[in-house]
Amino acid sequence: MRQNVLEMRNITKVYPNGVTANRNVDFSLREGEIHALAGENGAGKSTLMKILFGMEPPSDGEIMLRGEQMRFQTPQDAIAKGIGMVHQHFMLVPSFSVAENMVLGMEPKKGFSVNYEEAVRMTQALSEKYQLAVDPRAKVESLSVGMKQKVEILKALLRGAKILILDEPTAVLTPQETDELFKQLLVLKQEGHTIVFISHKLKEVKAICDRITIMRSGTSAGVFDMADVTEQEISRLMVGRDVVLKYDKVESFYGPPVLEVKELNYVNALDKKALNNIRLSIRAGEIVGIAGVEGNGQAELVRALTGGLGGRVKGSAKVNGSEIAGLDMRSIRELGISYVPEDRMSQGAAKEESISDNIISTRYRSKDWNKGLFLKGKSIVRLAEKLIEEFKVRCSGPAQPIGMLSGGNMQKVIVARECSTDPILLIAEQPTRGVDVGAAQLVHQKLLEMRSQNCAILLISADLNEIMELSDTLYVMYGGELVASFDKPSEVTEEELGLYMLGLKKQQGDHTGRGVASDAQVL
């Protein structure tokens, strides 16, 4: 059996507010393995890795690296000892080239200036060694998400990382990009690197990892050889109950169109056509899904429908006959539209405010919740308590600041707020990103429940399993266009969807209406 290259022993982390994030956690890594770290949001995974990477000090416990006790006080301390971390949200300078990002903070010099050609040479050599092909001179802002991830991994390797922590590395990748990443991780493994793979995608965890540590409620629920546990067993260990990984959707009898979008166009500040003649409709009781790699117009479509583009959008978007293109979000909400935004931290929640305040933030103007100058405090607390119980939010109560919750529990509050106003149209943008399987199941069941209550739902998601399981009609966006549509999403493979998402395939003719899965051309 291979020796442990790293051991975290009895790690405990108690924050000043009394919250215990980790309690006597043991975590070990063997040299040359890919080790999964899984658990619910709030289970303590992120805190444990922040401690390992020097972002948080432990309250108790020790870290042993190759038999030597370590105390990482900053990420630089961890990097100096060969530990690197690729965060879910990339930390690259968009206007810099790949080579400039690679050497940032350790630039090779030529006299008093940066030796750019040496930076290019270093990048090229490293990318060839690890089969992570990148163009050293390309601007980062022009790269795909998958290519940016390669740059982040190469950055860590250039700084000497032998242990690499990857946080949700496949969250926004197509199946083809995921397959390519897995091949590259196996190359790193063969070179003797050790990889921590943090993910909620259990199918992928099973495919690539050698062992798994499962976290639950701040403690370790066990370490297992991957061959010895099923996806269902991992889910049960994570959340303490059986989790539904597939849904039997009841047949929906659609009502009239609620949302009708016609010839929607938008040219962004870079003079690029971010939306190109978008046409779609969503009927009452229907979930319409849109799949696509980030940056292909999904965000602009959502902003056009939620007031983020103002009068700069051209074309028509009507809800029950009322034009919403150009309206602000308040006016849009008054028409019965709810919105779960992609970024819960900057758009979905006021972090310093309480759970109660966040829940009431979209409806406090209603006479149901205010009496002139004052809000109906007791009624608001009762509403918050009801939703906390219904959505199984782990918190100390309605008065707790939402910013103190884990990402998954914060997402539950946002989804609870948006689903509890009886909307006629719900726009759900990446509703389960970074959310564990238990919380994702709860969100999915709520969307299906709203569908059965005749709510029209627009679902934007990079999670192909989610979008294929839930959608009644599925579109694919690429380059600001709807390039394919499917009336029976369950009959399409992830690999085929990936071809459309990468722009390698496009349906012929008018695929902006309710189309068929055939008549595709390879580009």
C-alpha cells in the first residue's frame, strides 16, 4: 500500500460566533492518487481545504506533510510546500495573455523589464509536459471556460504544486471538455501528483477517483475505496437518507403560452451580437431548459427578461401579453415573475441582513406585509419559519444573517423566497450550482411541484443531468443563438448535447421554434 503523503489529524475549526465547521476530522492523501472529497453544503469540506491551503487557521489538530508537521498561515506558505488550489471561480486577469497570467508575481526579468518571451517559453514547455495544450499568447478573455481551467492548473504546477486541490472542476464543462480534463488528470497522476477532487457530481467522482472521503455535519463519515461504494451509498452517507437521482415526471397538460419571445437581439459593449434573433415560448405547466457553455448568450437572455439590459435590447418579450423588454425588475416582478439569479452572493442575497429580511425583500411593499410606515414583523417571522422548515434550511433561526449560512443553505433561502410568491413565470438560472445532492433534490422537487401548479419555468443550467431530467422542451445556445431544440430531452445523449454546445453541430432550418432532434449538420 502506498504511503500517506499528507495527513490532517483531529482538525477542529470553531469560529468566533461559536459555529463549529470541523470537529476532529481526519483526512489523508496517498502519493499519486485522485481523492474525492464529498458532502453536503455546510458539511465542512470547504473549511477543511481552506485550512490545508492556509486560508484559515485550525482551532485544533495538526497537518503532517511527508512526516513533517506544518502550520500554514497563508496560501503562500502552502504553495511553498507544493500545495496548489484551483478555485471554482477562476482567478485570472482577463486582459492579460495566458503567459502573463502564468508568471504573475514571479515574472522572469530581462534587465529591468519582464522577459515576455521567456514567460511564453515556460508556458509552452509546461503545457507540453502535462498535455495541457494552451496558446501562451492568447488573451484570457478570449478563452473558453475549459481552456481557462487549464491555465489555472498550469499556474499551480508552475509554482511547484505536487498536491492539487480542484474545487468543482467540471461545474461548467461540456461532456467532451470533462473527458479531456479527466485524461489530463490521469497524466498528472501518472507523473506522481496527488489530486483532491471536490465535486457534487457523483457519476464523475466514481469515474475518476481512487478513494473518497465523505463529510457530514462537520465530521468525517468515512473513507472508502471508490470501487466499494455506489452512487446511492455515497448519497446516503452524505445526507443521511436515500436521495432520488432520477425523477418520474407526471405528464403535464400545458396551458396557453405565458412567455413569448420574438426576434430578441442584443449587441454588447464590445460590438458583439450576444443575442441573435431569439424566439421561444413557454406554456403554463412547462419547464423549458436552455443548455450551453457559459458565455454563449444565456446570461444576456436572462438579463433581457429581468430588466438588466434596460432599453438596449431589441425585439419583443411578453408575459401574458404584457411587454417586459425594457422594464425594471420591480415592474417585472409585479407581473408575477420570480427570478433565482446565478450569483447568489452578489445578486440573490443581502449578506449582512437576516434570513427574514431576505425572504421579505421582494414583497415588502405589499399590504400583506406592511402597515404604512411599519412592516408586520410577526407575520414576516412566521413566513420565514415556515419556509425554513419547508426547505430544510440549516440555521439558528429567522434572525440569523444569511451570509453566515453555507452556500447550499443560502441557495435554499433564495429558492424558497422566489417560489413562495405563487409566480406565473419562474426564471431559474443555475439554481443548484455548487449545491449538494440533497439540496439539489429538494430544489428539483420544488420546480416539479410548481410545474404541476401551472407555473411556466425557464431553466438555465450547465448541469446536463439536471436540465435533461427536468425539461419538457430543451434548447441549446451557442454564439448567442438557439442552435437546437428537442421536444423529448430524455431521448438525447449528453455527448450529442455537448456537440451542439461546442458549436460542432447545428440543426438545419428554423430551430428557434419547437424543433426536432434530426436534420443536424456537423460544422
